[in-house]
Amino acid sequence: MLIKNAELKGKAFADLRCDQGLIVEMGKGLQALANETVIDAQGGALIPGLHDHHIHLYSLAASYSSVACGPPNVTNSKQLADALISDKGEGWLRGIAYHDSVAGELTRWQLDQYINDRPVRIQHRSGKMWIVNSRAAEILQLNKHKDLQGVHCDDSGQVTGRLFRLDDWLREKLGVSTLPDIKPVSTLLASYGVTGITDATPTNSFSMVAELTKAIEQNKLLQRVELMGAIDLPESDHPYLTRGAVKLLLDEHKLPEFDQLVNHIQQAHQQNRPAAIHCVTRTELIFALSALLAAGRYPGDRIEHASVTPDEALSLMQEAQVSVVTQHGFIKERGDQYLADVKPEYHELLYRGKTFLDAGIPLAGSSDAPYGSPDPWLTMRAALDRRSDSGKTISKKECLTPEQALALFTGAARAPGSAQREITVGACADFCLLDRGWKSARTRLDCRDVKATIRDGKLIYYR
Ligand SMILES: [Zn+2]
């Protein structure tokens, strides 16, 4: 493939030749070879292919066939009932993005009032919990599984339909046939310029490696994938699929023994894998950082989310040399809710940006889709202006420049927040080509400016 007249780093126009997935020649006036695909960039900016450092691919695919059960579309119980009834499908109804502001702490009895003629499962926006109706509880035989950790019962010992952290168990019960087609979401990501993703689903295991390998081979999955998962996640032998960090979840109401967490981190390191620790509260963050320090550092160790970062955590982060993988898109998408729910003294500490960079802490961006929009450009804009949906600014001092916002998505997959991948001879041919120069693109940071996406020297998107 020959790309002509591309703008590189906001400056010189150049031609690039790619062969076998690598850049093999760069210069001016390169001539096309016989049968070579030629793309005229017409002065558009060529940037490294974007990498979304934290996404849940299959959940994202499933969300496209699910009913939205939370803000902004659904804000009260009447709208929730209407949304559920309006789904005309058969069999299991899958709801997503429920938030307690809609109808309180949902139970199966409440759900039954809205819909009881088909099994329903609704995922809480936090991703931690599913709520099922009584029809679903029957099918899942919840009464027989009262002792299973995560099956919630009320004071009288009745199952409430609230299932905590039981995704794996649910998937097993529902069968693999429920796995959705990922081609549509992979194509969508390609249209945003995304050439790589890190799937951060903690339960990824042997079957997911097989599933993704198949999807890549069938051309349904167009991105490279760094796959996080549990400690027993096997290695992959496909060049586009790499075994990533061990994902460790923390829940501040149920923190593990400190030594146990240290041990898990060390087990990850022994497998030559970094640890990726989910931290959304201040307590979880300090606990995780202390454990990382006790475990000894390993390159690529990462904090997922860092939703609330107090100043005292910064020096621990520096000491532990961890990367932060955050979601500035939540400032836009959930900012108004945060302003209502989060203590005012924490507002300045939400999904910080510039503070991390000033402290020399590697910072990478991600969508956390389907919990956030999969559009990385939305996240970049939020990192830049930090405005909520209603236009309120959250901690202006954390705003990034357009270049810093872009850099959230252009570092190496294995080292989130590392320097932008170089576009140079010998480098991997993963690019995002914009339809305009960077000088104009930086004022918009808009996914509609993506003209072509190239992974491994092959076009995966072109318009
Ligand atoms: Zn996530």
C-alpha cells in the first residue's frame, strides 16, 4: 500500500509505503508499484491508529441489542416500564445502564410489575450487578442457588433478583449461544480510527481466547486485541491477540486481605503479566497502590479508572510507577450525575487529567464501552473541555490540550500512557488518516474527520 501526501506531526507532507504490515519506505514522490493500493491523503493528517485501553467488546456488542434502562433516556419508573414493554423481541430481554436514580434499588418484584411475561435481566450501570425478574429467577433456579456468593436474599431469605458480580455464572447458565456478533461494533470502532483495543473484562478465560481467535480469522474482528483476564487466562498464538494484564477488581465494601491482593499481583508478575487494578473510590486506590508497592513493580502495572484521585495518591503512583487508564468521557456522559451524587470536596478529584501529566504519571484514555460511548473522540473532547452534558465544567485545571488528549490513545498497548507510537520506517503500519490537517482537526476532535483506518498495512475502514 502506498499512502501519498500525508501530513505527519502537523508538518511535512510525505508518502509512505507499507508492506507486510510494516512501513518500508518514506519520502516524497514515491511511485506506485504494479497492483499496489494507493491512497491519496490530500494533506490529511496521518496519526498512529488509536488504541482504546479499556473496553468490553462482547458487552458492547450485546448492548446494541439491549434496552437502555438509565439516564439520559430513562429517568423514572414509568419510562423504565415503557422502555421494557416497547421491546418487541422474544425470550430473554436484556437491559443495560440502570441507575438507582430511575426507580431505586430494583428487585425482581418491582420488575415483575413492569414486565412478567418474559425473562428479564438488567445490568446496573456500575457493571457490578444484574437484576432479574421472577420469570428469569425461575429459569436460573435462583432458589436452588441461594448459597452462591452474590445471590442476594432479603431478611426473610427470599431471593431478591439482585445478582452481584455473577457475570460468569450467568453466562454459563445462559449458554455461549448468547454471545453476540462483534462485527458491527468492530466496524464501528474502525470508523473511529481504532486499530487496537484492550479488553478489560475480568472474566476473560480460555473460551474467550478461542472466540476472539475465531472472530479474527473470520474477519469479524478488525482490531488488535490485548486481552486482560484472570490468572488462568492462557496465552494466544494469534499475532493480533496478546495476553494482557491480570485484572483485579476491588470493592471498597469487601476489600480482600491486603496480603492476598499482594499475592495476586505477584502471581501476575510471575506470569510476566502486569496487574490492572480496578479503583473507583479513594479507598480502593490507596489500598491498590499500597499493595502494588508491597508486591514490587512490574512494567505496565496499571490503575483502571482512578475515578477519584486525592493528592496523597500521586506520590504513591510515582513510587509504584503505575500507569493510569481513565475515562474522561464520563465527565461528559455522567458529569451531571456526579455533581449531584459525589461529595463536593471530591469534584476536583474526578477523572483527573493535567495533574497526572504534571506529576509524570503515564496517562492513557479509554471508553470503558459499553459503560461509556465507544467514540474515543468524544473522550478526547471531554479531556479538553471537561464539560458535562448540561455544559457544567468539572475541574477546569485538569483540562488537556488537543495533543495531550490525542496522546491518551496513541501509546503502546502494553504500556498505557507511553509516548506516541512513531510513524517511521520499520514501524508497524497501524494508522488513522484524517480528511484534514491537524491544525484544523485539533479544533474539532471529531470522529467524522476519520477518512481511513489501516491496521497492519490493510484498510479496515475507508470512506
Ligand atoms: Zn470496565
